[in-house]
Amino acid sequence: MKTLGDLTGRRILVTGSSTGIGRAIALEAARGGADVILHSRSGQGPAEEAAEEIRALGRNVAILAADLGEAGAPEHLSRMAWNAWDGLEGCVCNAGVDTLTGAGANWSFEEKLARLLDVDVRASLLMCRDLGGRMREAGGGALVTIGWDTADRGMEGDSGELFAAAKNAVMGFSRSLALSLAPEVRVNCIAPGWIRTAWGETASQTWQARVLRETPLRRWGLPEDIARMARFLLSDDAAYVTGQVINVNGGAVR
């Protein structure tokens, strides 16, 4: 008997999959039976560790490296991923720029905007169009993008302005691409709420309190919460679901 979210025999690419949400999605896809192509900028360190975890689950795994902010990189990664195992049945375009922690936190507003538009928006659009077209010619597949649950409502501050601009673009594109690729290829977008990734681990007590106050389930979301939704959307259990932006946010209303 097949389990919910069965991905047996599927070949899945997950971009930005060495850490955080992307890593959780890649591991969940492997638990569902998929062979997984991991992607990171360097292809080393955390990506290799994630690959070992996937191999331990008995699945095939490959690692591809690309800086999706560079010209031509999204198209190159699409070709490499498609050719790695002679096709794909699914892709999660998760790669995004971290402007909240590390070096990115010190960039100017203009630099953050440029990087977000290059990686979160441009790379996602180009890869989904390319891989979606290949999947349609091959007979079918599923694409998943990553939005933000607050993008269409807005949030105060530089980060709110930046992420609203970038993620609204991804969300609107995903709805439109679903129409372009139907009926062969399904396209859906997951809009996470407060997810405890690197920034959440170090957020101030003010932000910790805000998360609990704004989330009816009274907890941070985990990368695994997003991963389980991605697995469902990639599977045949979501065969009648396309063109949707699905909030995974503990019921948050801001």
C-alpha cells in the first residue's frame, strides 16, 4: 500500500538544499522514495553531509554547484539537473538569498534588492520555465516554488519591503505558469510563515514574543513543516492541485 506523498521512482531537484528548508525538503523527498539532486553554491560541506543522509535512506543522490545570481547559471543548472539522470519528475525552487544573517545582513538596501531579484526571482522564474517546458514535453511533472505568507499583506521595515517585492513576484508567476503548463505540469507555491531557520535561532526576545503572539498554534514553524507540504505537492496525491499559493504558517494573520 502506498503512503501519502509517495514519490517512489521520482527524480527530484531541490535548489538551495544544503541547509534549512531546502535540506529538509530534500530529505523528506528521499523518505518518500525519490532520488534527489541537491544544489548549493559550492556543492561542498553541508551539501555533502545532506547527501550522506539521503544515501543512508537507500536513495540515489547527486550534488550540483551553481551560484544562481550569476548570469546564465539558472539555465546551466537546469540543463545539468535534467541531464544528470535523463529527466526529472519534480523540482522545488527553494534557493534564496539570506539577507538577515551573516554578511548579507550588512548589505545596503539596494544590494539586498539586487541579490533577491537575481536569485529569489530571476533564477526561480528561469528555472521553472525551462524545467516546466522539458517536463511538459516528457509528459508531466510538478514544480514547487517558495513564497512568503505576508507578501500580499506587507510588513514594516526594510526586510518586509524587500521580501514582499520578491516573493509577490514569485507567487504571481507561479499562478501564471500553472496556466501555461497545464494540464501536463502542475505548479504550486508554498508560502511559509515564521519558520525557525538561522535567523529564528538568534532572533531577539521581542521577535520571539511576536512570533508566538501572531501564530495561533503558538510555536515557530520548522523546516520539516514546509518539507511535508512540498512532498505532498510533488506527489500524485496532489494531482488536482495546481496554481495555488498555500500558506504553511500555523494560522498566522498579520
